[in-house]
Amino acid sequence: GAVVSQHPSRVICKSGTSVKIECRSLDFQATTMFWYRQFPKQSLMLMATSNEGSKATYEQGVEKDKFLINHASLTLSTLTVTSAHPEDSSFYICSALRPGPSSTDTQYFGPGTRLTVL
Amino acid sequence: GDSVTQMEGPVTLSEEAFLTINCTYTATGYPSLFWYVQYPGEGLQLLLKATKADDKGSNKGFEATYRKETTSFHLEKGSVQVSDSAVYFCALEGGGSNYKLTFGKGTLLTVNP
């Protein structure tokens, strides 16, 4: 199956600093990637849709200046949490959309990044 | 808006027991329905899907049938194995072509030998 990686898997940072999370599709090209956030015992919440070569589309309530998304190539999207605060601590998961025939495009998920802001 | 409700866990079963994880949804239009599985330390993997009413998705012994009349997509397996221990997520993709997924909260399944 298709492989999507995330780096780092865990990160701890001080309040006020910025953290960058990478999402890579390792064996296919993805024009569209998604960023999700998961709170403990909660479902995954879509934060934004990342489109290669254009601006990301953010879901309602997600601060675009807080969560910067860059999809600079067909295999890499990055999420930067700027001026992080403890309430940004969460599990961040990305997915990459792999094109398929006859409307069978499928999202493949990364393993997630655990962010802890002290 | 769209929403997915799945039974809360955790669910603990003995090997070879029958599994049902309930999932119901609310959506406008005609969504596609999915079950994803997350094994410990790994990303979500697509387990099965159904794109229209009465379709049955199946994979690795798991099945789920898209029931429009009851807005449900319950996951079943006749005989679970220890290796099936994981978190299971029900999800829907709303009508249209934006590929946005709405997830349930996930159900932790533990299968004991």
C-alpha cells in the first residue's frame, strides 16, 4: 500500500516558539494533502486542505496565521504551528490523497505527530 | 453539518468471538462511508468502504453494509483474532468531490487470547 510519513513523531517545545511538522508521500505524488488534529478520546478534526502550488483551505475556526501550511512539492506538505501555546498541544495527523481510476481516490494517513507545548 | 456517531469503547473480546461496532451518520446528500483502523504506533489504514446504499464493503474478514434507511454502517467480523486489536474509526465523505472526511471518535478493540 501507499506510504505516508510524518516527521517528527514527537516534539516538545517551549511556549512562544514555532514548530514545523513534515508530511511526505513516499511512493506517490499527491496534489492534495490534509491536516487533522486529534484530541484525547476525540475524533480527528480536519484543520485544512493543502493543495500543491496554491494556498491551503482552512476549516472554519482554524486560524490560518497560527497554523501555516506549505505544500511546495507533490510529495511534501508542512504544517508550522507558530507561537505555540499549551493549548496547541495535540496529536497532528496528515493524509495524502492518492489518485485512482474512476473516482477511487484514497486518503493515506501518516502515523501522526505528538506535540507538547510546555 | 455532517456527523458520525460510533459506539464508545473500549471493547474487549476473546479470540474467535463475534464483533460488532455500531456506526450511524448524519449527512446531506449521498455520502461515501468508510471504516479505518489504527494499529498501535501506526497511521490510519483504510479497512473498507461503501459508496452507495446497500453496498457491502469487506476486507480481512470484516464487513459493513451501507444502510440508508437506518443511516448506519455497522462493522462486523465473525471471528476476531488477537491481531485485530486496534482503534477503529467510522468516517464519511460528504457528497461532492472535496474528499473531506468526517470521523467518529474511534472505538478501541482489545482481543485477548
